[in-house]
Amino acid sequence: MSEYEFSFEKLIAWQKARSFVTFIYKITSEFPKEEKYGLVSQIRRAGISVPANLAEGSARISQKDQARYTQIAYSSMMEVLNHFYIAMDLGYINESTFAEIKLKINELSKLLNAYRNAQLNQ
């Protein structure tokens, strides 16, 4: 059995998005308990959506359809960023943690944009 069974598993963007989900779970585990079904749930749902959409899009036949799922993944990253701005405003994370989050989002966003552009230009 090969290391990669499905095409999405080879994508660096998917691998980094998967890692990012673990990262945000660790950060949000320290949020106040009253946010479990509020902001924590929203951040985690949007975060999980990123690798999930890359995986789902990889199963689509047309490049245009695949690119649509990559765009949805990018949109979910922007949603995560928005939620972390709010978390910082509420004092759930400090500026240093936010800077680390934003750096990871920036890196992943660039990968997603490049991947989408490649899909549309094939």
C-alpha cells in the first residue's frame, strides 16, 4: 500500500490545512467553557471545512468544479481569521497567539490561491 491512496493526500495545501485544524483545536480548547457551543464551535467547523473541501473537490471531474471547492476552502480560512479577530477582541487569545494564527493562515491562503489558479489554468 502506498503512502498516498487518494490524490488529495498528496496536496501540500491539504496536509497543511489538516495540521492547521489540530493547531486551532489546541488553541480553542483554552477558550472559556461558555464558548464551547459558540465561538469554539464556529472556529472548529470553519477550520475543518478547509481540508474537507480540498478532499471533496479532488473527487470532482472538471478542473472548474475542483477550483470551486478550493475557493470554498479559502473562504473558510477567511471565516477562521474573522473568528480569531473576535476571539482576540474578547481577550480569549493574546496578540502573539493571533500573530501566529495569522501567519499560518497567510501561508495556507497563498497555497490555496496558487492551487486554485493552477486548477483554472489547466
